Amino acid sequence: MSEPDIGPVPSLIQQRIAFARRRSFALYTLISSTVIAIAWFLILIIDGNDFLRWLGALVFAFSAIYGIIEFRRVRRDILAFEKQHGAGAGAQKPVR
């Protein structure tokens, strides 16, 4: 049996763009989930205990934790990419 064709390997620029996209999504997840989790916890403090309020607060708290984990994972992947290909690999310079 032969190996399945996985397609062409993305260029360094495409890989750098993919890292930037993953990093942006992780940062967005972290910031937005943290803000919403804080809001849910404030609602819990002000309005009192309720199962749905706790559920909302916990869902967004776990989403913020996921954002932290994904942000660190992307940072580790970028460092490995730069170690393999060089510090500025795939970075585009603006045309003037």
C-alpha cells in the first residue's frame, strides 16, 4: 500500500499566517471569555445563587482557560517553527 497523498506542504508564509490566525483566535477567546465570565460572577454576587448563572459563569471560565491553553500552544508552535526555519521565516515585509 502506498501513502495517501496529503497535498502540497504549505509555504512558510502560509504557515506564518495560520499561526497568526490561531494566535488571534486564542487571544479573542481568552479576552472575551474572561470579560463574560467576570460579568456572570458579578451577576451571581449581585442577584444571588441560581443554577443557570453558575452554569454560565463556569462555561465562560472554562472557555477562558481554553484560551490560555491554546495561546500557550500556539506560542510553543511558533517558537518551534522559528527554531526550524529561522526567526523571520515566512514574515512578509510591507511593499513601499
